[in-house]
Amino acid sequence: MHMDELETFVILAQEQNFTRTAAKRSLSQPTVSVHIKNLEHEFATSLIKRTTKHVSLTPEGELFYSQALQIRALYKNLHETFYEKKQQASGLIRIGASFTIGEYLLPKIVAALHTAHERLDFHITIGNTDEIIDAVRHLDVDIGLIEGQNESKDVRITNFQQDRLVIVRSPKFEPSVHSLKDLHNQVWIIREEGSGTRQSFDHLIEAHHIQVASTFVFSSTQGIKGSVQNGMGLALLSEATIEEEVKHGTLEIVMDDTLNEKRAFSYVLTKGTKPGRNIQLLIDQLNAQEKRIN
């Protein structure tokens, strides 16, 4: 049974006239007759009684008509449901994220976006800030999420959230740090060149003329935290990355009231491009994250 044939039968049952049915269905009268004959053949029963003046339903036709109305309503509901699903966001979003955002902020954002738009898929690449900007530039990702500043002219960088950076130490190990002078001649655990966190560290050292004894360079925040917890030195980290460690007392923020290093979390797009629907949904989610924090 085809829905076209079912629709023809319903209209014929209502109009009780082949000519009017053909006009409403934009069909020829012979085609209307073929639709009805096909249904009667399929169900092996007579559905209508034909006279020279009008058409009426047989008892079987009456039953078929009541069921046909339900089938037609169900079909319409299904059609609208799947049409609406097609209008929902779907497809793949390729996101490039710097380590701090990708490991500590992005999972919550992606989870919230996927809950609202379950047909979306995500492919996430994590690297340092310079690597993510290069990925945007070469169209390897649809959008980049970075921390810190960058002067690249061929991408567009827009802030979406403020991040606070703090100096941390292990409570189990010396040295104690109470003032700026205590920061001199310390061992620092830092990120690699090209990282937004490294950029912030370099600014801190330069702005306060801090003398550095030596450094250990790690390419991940987790490696830095583990090193500090084991008493290897001090580190400058995003407050967002150390919440659990501070809560459980394995890391301690020092000079919380003296230093107030801030930086922006930003999203990066290729210059001159307009975000598609899926990317705009992600941007809206990023902006909503900032509102919840504030």
C-alpha cells in the first residue's frame, strides 16, 4: 500500500465523487480509479460502491476509512518528527583546544552541547596555543580554543572567558613563599614554548623582574602538577586546573592576594569566514559558560 493511494481513498470517501477527488489530488480520473482498484486488490475486498451519481463506502470501506485516517495521522506525525530532526543540529564539529581548555574546560562544554543536540559529533584535537592556531589556519579544525594572546593576522580571535593564574607549591615541601622576594632563585616547573601558560609565566617573570634558579619544562599541565606535588619547585597554573588538588590539599596557592595574573580564553576562526550553525551553537555554549561563572 502506498500513501498516495491511501490519500486518494480518504479524499474519495470524503468527496464521494471521482471528479472532485481528482481535482483535489491533482490527478486524472483514471489514476484515481487505479489507486482504488490497487487497494481493493491488495486487501481482497470491495471498498466503494459506484453509482452514476455518487460514490459510497461498503461496510469494509467504512472500516478501512476509519483505519486510514489513523494511518494518515500517524504518517503525518512521523513525517513532522523526522523533518524536525533534520532541522536539528547534526554533523561533525572539529575542535582544536589548548591543553588547559581541552583537558579542564571543554569536556563540560561538549557534554552540555551534546545533551542539547544529540545528533552532533565531535572530534577534538589538543595541543599548545601555537599548534591550535596553525590547525585553524590550515583548516584542520573548524574552530580553535586557546589561552593567552596571539597577533596572527590571518585568524580572528575573540575572547569568551577570563582565566586567573596562580602560583602553586606543594604544602609538604619547602620553600614557603610569602612575598615577591621569596620568588627569587626558585626552581620553576613550566610549559614549553608556544604554550599560553608559558606565555603568562614569561610575562610574570619579566614584569616582576624575578630571578629564576632553574626550570623543568613539561608539555602537559598534569606533568607540571605532579612535579610540584613532589616538591620539585613552583609553578604558575590556571586556577581552573588545580581545583581538585587545592581541595584535597596536595597543592597550595601562594601569594593569592599579591599577584593577580589574568588572561583570556578565546576562540579562533579563520578570518573572513562566518561560523556555520554548528560552530555558532558551540560559541553560544562558550558564552553561556562565562555567564554561569560570573
